[in-house]
Amino acid sequence: MKRKIFYILFSLPFISFAQETDTNHHNITMNNYFTIESDDLNTSFLNTMLFGGFITDEMKDTWINNGDDNNRLNAELTNSIEYKYSTDKLNSYYFQLSDVNLINSSFKDDLLKLAFHGNYDYQEEILDFSNTVIRADRYQQYKFGYNHPIYIKGYSGQINTALSYLNGNHHAQINIKEATLYTSGMGTSLDLNYDINAMMTDTSNISVFAGNGNGVAMDFSICLDKVKEGYALAIRDLGYINWNKNSIVANTDSSFTFMGVEIEDFNNLPEFNDSIMDISFNNNKTKFRSFIPARITLSYNRILDHKYFKTLLVTSHSRWQPYELKGGINWDLFNRGFSESGYNTNLDVRTNIDLTYLYSTVGFSVGGFTDQTKIYFSLSDKKGIFSIGTYHLNELFKEDKTSMSGYIKLSTRF
């Protein structure tokens, strides 16, 4: 039954229609959004991984040599449906159901070198793949919200508050805090140091809508407008999921030197146990808590007196998502949440263009999960019935793409 609901939600935006009546107090909106961003991974490598083929040494070296020493990969897929009821007094109430899928990772070139080529080519070198993070989440979000109009010293605006229940399906997280590998000349010895933590939900139940945890999240935003300009502050999805007692928390912290095996008589071989395979984890089945990515936005907008360019919007985006809760809620947790999100503060500049029958929004942004400058583009009708766009328009014109995104939004009013 849950699987059927998922497919219905995923398909609705592509088959729904819109209509208007005089009351216009009820609104249903469907959203599909996806993005995949990487500062190094290109489409030829990604297509080979997903659809099969031979990964050549040239493709491996291209990925290793592209960009800086730190590789980042982020992917999101969200499908949602929202119902909103607005009153004559400009108050509104809404309910939103979302299915959220997230993957976020960060790793160094040295890890790619070891995975692609092994350690033979790096004799008398230290491969350092510390600070590697791989994090994946899947959950459903049930959000109840309220918008209330406000008037402050000549400004009119709204305050929005919302509370969400989170149904957690799966969470997997690997943190390699420290890991170095030294290979001596001719591979006569290996020195390995490592400190690894891992957290994952019940692996015996891997169904798409498994209920392995639950949690809460909150939203708060305020926007103020005066004549031709406005300001807004928004904090969305500040929350966490508590995973059940069948979850696994594992860690290992050790170092060893492997000196090989000396054989003097092939007719009398010694017992051999490759100590590299002796890396063992301390596994515990226990509850744990993980955070979902909180989105923090500051924005300024202005109405322009221009024939084509109608508005200017400048926005700053940040994210907060610490790896884990340790030591309670304190200043350290606050600071870690920003750095451990893997997201650099993003600056976004956009303008709305009147195309007679449609509106087009264009702009650029810098920051986020990659260091690349991104071009935003969308088209929407003037009645607010549909909108379609991408956050990576510039990637569409590149033969070898490193990022792509798209969204479609459709509404029906009655």
C-alpha cells in the first residue's frame, strides 16, 4: 500500500491539471525536485557506473586530476504534495507530505587513487584519506503549518510556523576521521592507521518504506515588505530522527604494520593469515539520533521600474547538519552543524522577466556543495499554475556534465 502511495505522489505532477474559481481559498500543489552535484565526477564516468561499460584508466585519472584534492558529491530527490487553505483575513493553514532521499559525501583524491589503482603505484608514499564522509537518508515528512499576517511600523508581512513528523526509513553514515596508508619500497611492509565510525539502520529490513525511526522538525520564517522592497528570514526543517534499537553503531581505532611472510621451504608452508583482513569493528545494536539538513535563508527583494526586468532577489543560503549528537546541545554542536553539513554558504541573485504570456526567472549562484558558478532558469505562467526550471542551466550546454537538476511544480485551485 505504501509503495502504491509513493508512485501516485511521484506521478501526480505530470498528470494533474489546474482550474480556478472565484473563491480561490483552497490550493493543492505538487512538486518534483531532483539534483545531483559534483565538483569532479563527470557524466561519462557516471553513465558507465549506472548503465554498464568499461571504466578506462583515462577515465579514472581524469576524475582524480579534476578539481581540488577534496571531492564532493551530493544528490537529492524529493516528491511532495501540499494542501493549503486561506481565509479572507489572509491567514492560511497547510499540510505537506514529502518523500525525501538524500546522499552526501566528501572524500580525498588519495582514496580514489587507492580504489582505482591499488597501493603498488604509490610506494614510499603516504596515502591520506582522512575526513572521508558518506551519508545517506530516506524518510517521509508530514508537515503542518500556519501563516499569519503581521504589520510592523509601515511594513506588512507574514510569520510562518510549521511542525513536522518524520517517518525514518533508512540512514547510513560512515565517518573516516583518520586513515593513512604507507607502502614501503617493493611493498615489503605496510603501515596503516585508522579511526572509523559508522552508523546504520536495521539491515534486516531494507524495504523502501521501512519504519526504522521517527522524529520531529520545525520551521519558522518572517517576511516584511514595504512599498517596493522586502526582507525575509527562514529556518526550515530543523529536526532529527531517532532510529530504533535494531540500528548498528560501529567503530574501530587502531594501527598496525604488515611485514609479509617469509617462506624458506615450499614443502612446509607456515600458516598464513593476512593481517590486513583483521580490521575489526566494535558493533553495537543500539538507538542513535541523526539530523536532517536544516535550511537557513536570508533574502532581500526589490521591485524594479524596468520594462522587462520586474524584480531583483538576493538570497543567502546555509545548511546545518551535524554528524551526530555528542556532549548535548551546546555551542560546539551549533558550530559543527554548519561545517559538517558539507555546504558552503551560497549567494543567489535572480531577476524576474515579463515575457508577455509567461514569467521567466534567471540568475546565478556561487557556493553550496561545489565551487562552481551555477545558472538558474525557470518558466512559469502568470496565474501561478505551473513552474518548471533548473538550477544548473549552464551544465546543459556542456558535453561532459558534472551536475544536473530540475523541478516541476503544478497547482490546482478551487
